[in-house]
Amino acid sequence: MFRYTKLTFVREIIVVAIAVAMLVPFYLLVVTSTKSDSDTLTSPPMSFTNPSLNNFFEAWNAQGQRSLAAGMLNSAIITVGSVIILIAFGSIAAYVIARSTARWSKAASMLFLIGIILPFQLGMIPAYSALRTFGLVGSPVGLIILYSGLMMPLTVFLYLGFAREIPREYEEAATIDGASRFSTFRRIIFPLLSPATGTVAILCGLIIWNDFFTQLIFLSGSGSSTLPVVIYSYVGSLGARWNVIFAAIIISMIPILVFYLFAQRKFIQGFAGGIKS
């Protein structure tokens, strides 16, 4: 039976204090984005002074290299395309490794684990040269292929833990009913992996959506700039107008926050739970 003690109260105070400390930067972001140019420089940072949404309209209506709408579309295409490929191939690869009894399965799982540990910067130049050879530098297709390779080790690792927990009885029953191996995976195994699918979609989607360095290198100078690259151009072109820049940052956060609100249940289940037979 749960008992509310003084230690519990102290823990709650600590958690609330940490939460407040983590929300302070976001509060400053919102406050600054609602101020005019003069108020940004003269008013106290923590206070709302003549709040207005003009900065949001200005940021959204920008054209050319500072177009948030075009950057958001390019980010969505790259993120969604990469996540679909990761889910499709990562789930199958993890299932094959989890069900294989051969010696290579352990070596394969270790290889994917090493892929998570090794930094991408070690292979950035060869990757850039390979994409340039195929004419994919500056193209969303090239970045989708690149992210699919970069995030595949993490995807397989997340799926692998769930695939190993699925009882083999499900597959044996499907085989008796005449289902093929792929049909068994598509109709039985993959739905059971939905918590891992939600985790992969949110985690990999967040990493790809917010990534700046890779997109700056591989999309620099092209017409397919993503949101992080577009916001970077704001810093260079608008100088010290941090109110407009912060408004652009808040706008860029909206799509991924909406997606997280819809998928958070699967995300939490993916971390906290597993497969229950």
C-alpha cells in the first residue's frame, strides 16, 4: 500500500523544481517572440511587454530562402520518407535476426550496436562523395537515403528487443493455418511490434526533423532547404532581431509537437512496456 511520506514530498518538490528550470528557456522563447524590436532590447527578458503576434506573421510570410512553409514541407518529406523506410526495413531485419538460430545473428546484432556507437562524422566525407557521384547532393531523395542508413542501427536495436519477446506460438499457429512467412509477419508480428514502431517513429522523426549539421552540409545552396537550415538563414539575414527568429523557432516546433501528442502513448509504451502474451 502506498504511503505519502515526507520523503515523497521532498521528491515531488525536487521534480517540480527541475520541471520549472527546464521550462524557463521555453518561457523566454515565447516571451521574446511576442515583443517588438524596441521592447526586445529595452524591456526585462522575463516580462510580457505589449505582446503581439506580428512576429509570427512576419516569419511565416517570408519568401525565398527564409520561407518557413517551404522549409517545413521539405522537412516533412525527408522525415516522413526516412521514417517509412526505417520502419519497413528495420522491423523486418530485427525480426529475422531475432528468429534466426545461426551464429551470424549475434554478429549482426553486434554490428548494428557498433553502428549506433560510431559517430557519423567519421564517414561524412565518403558519404558526401558517394551522393555527389549519383547526383543526390542537394536533393531530398539523397537525404532520405542517407538518414535511412544512419538511423537503421538504432531502428533495428529498438525493434530487436520487442521481436525477441514475441512468443513463437503465434507464428506456429499461423503456419498451421497456411500463412506464409511474410504474411505471418505482416498480419501478426508487425501489429504486435506497434509500441516499438511508435518509439521508432517519434525518436527517429525527432532526430531527423531537428538535425541541422547534416542538412546544412548536404542541402547547402539548393532549393530544398529544411526548417533548421531556413532558421539558420534567419540568424544571418536578420541579425539581432531575435524576436522574429524565436517566432520562427516556435512555428517549427508545432508539427513535431502535434505528432508527439498523437503518438505519445505508443512512445511511452515502447519504453515502459513490452509484448504481453
